[in-house]
Amino acid sequence: MFEEGQLYSPVTQHDDGTVEVHLSDNHPGRNDAAYVGRRGEIAGAAMAWTRGEPIPRIDYTEAEHDIWRTVSAELAPKHEKYAHSEYLTAKRELALPTDHVPQLDEVTERLAPLTGWSYVAAPGLVPLREFYADLGARTFNSTQYLRHGSEPLYTPEPDIIHEVIGHGNQLASPRFARITEAAGQASLRVETDEAMKFVADVFWFSMEFGVMREHGEVKAYGAGILSSYGEMDEFAHMELRALDLADMGTLNYDITQYQPVLFCAESLDELEDVVGGFFETVDDDSAAKLRAEAVTRGLV
């Protein structure tokens, strides 16, 4: 569960070149000077990196590897129970290491032969249009830091576990990867901020927090659910709504809480038709019409 209002902690670089990550007051590592310093070090590596150069490699500590091992072991049975088979198949194909934190170029080496996607380093928040434009080029911006070791099954912000275990496994599926790429390409087509937000909100309720039926059960495919130990225990109890683009693109949500409303596809075919089709065709006019429909229906 993400408890940061803006998801990612702000990052600043001081005049002396040092990088500071501004953790929220309720962050488990806020008063751990060593952790705060480590976060600045890792963010600084991404900030100093220039595209076209080798991705910065992080010399992870044994404690950081242990967090990865713990989360990988705890998520595995949850995935078998709650994840959609398309995600599980992709996860087996990608075969991420479970004994150490993978470098981002290691993730790319495994992912590119499957779907053509690659990973690049980000210090934290990437501007919305920049992030989505990269998705349109099959490139995923990923943080490289790990959550605080005191609470390995909890993170108040997306870390490399979310970015790689959640999204990386998802992107190893050709069908999920195509939908994500289409979302990125949609961002290049829409011009208004309102339309861009509409695209991002549909993405939130699908590729981040989407569920679908399989053999009579509701299964998760969204990266935000499948990278969160707690979210997987909660999603089955949430209000499920049918795929409804007007609703998905305008529903207010609180990223600091478990998502109380989820949109459930009846099948992967329906997800591709409705959500994938939307990303492939949306423009400023069609997004505005969907928003107007939401207003007429009293959704906003």
C-alpha cells in the first residue's frame, strides 16, 4: 500500500552536489540516518546518469539483498493464489532472481527477448508525460532503492520491488506489454492535460490495480496489487465494477489507502478490447466526451 500523497519522495540536489531524498514523517526510514543517506546515494546515481550510457549499477548490501529475498519468498505463494495465469506464466518466463536484487540491466537482459522492453534508472518521480512517452517506446523508468528493512512487507512508495516484481513480470507478458505500450503511445497523441490525466487514471485502474475473472474467481493482474503483500489480502473484499471507461477515467481515488473500488474485466480478451482499444484510439475529443458522459451520469 502506498501512503505518499505523491507516491515518490521528492529528491533535490544541493549546491555541493549531494542528493537528498525527502522522506515523509511517517516513513519507516525517516529517522534512520544511514537509510536516508543510502537513499540519497542511490538517487544520486540515477541523477548523474545520462541516457545512452550503461545503466548505473548499485552495489547492494547484504541487508538489501535480504529484503529482496524476504519479499520474493513471501509474495510467491500469494501470487500462486491470487494472480491471473497470464501474469504467472510471464513470471515464470522472466525468471527473476530471488536470491539477490537484480541490476536494471539484468532485468532488461531477461525481458527484452520476451517482449522487447527495457529498464532505465530514475531517482524517483518522473514527469507524467515523460514517463508515458517512454512506455510508448517500450521503456520503463524504475527506481533502484529498496524499502526500509524494519518493514520488508510494507512500502509507503514504489521501490524496485514494485517496479520489477510488479511491472517487470507484467511486462514479460506480450499481451499486457502491448496494452502498456499503447497507453504510452496514447500520451503522445493527446494534448490537453485533462486528456492525459484521463489516460493515466484508466491506466491506474487497469495495469496498476486491475483484476479479472478466471475460471469463476477474481484474479489480480495489476502491478500495484501483485507487488503488495497487504493489497493481495484485501482486493477480494473490494467493490468490483465492470470495465467502464467513463468511470475509470474520472473516479476519485486515494493512493494512501487500499483501493476500495476495482474494475474487473471478464476476461483478458475484454481487457484488450476495452482498455487496450481505448489506449489505441483515445484523443482529446474522445477523452472529453467520456468525461462529459461521466458528468451526465453523475459519476463526478
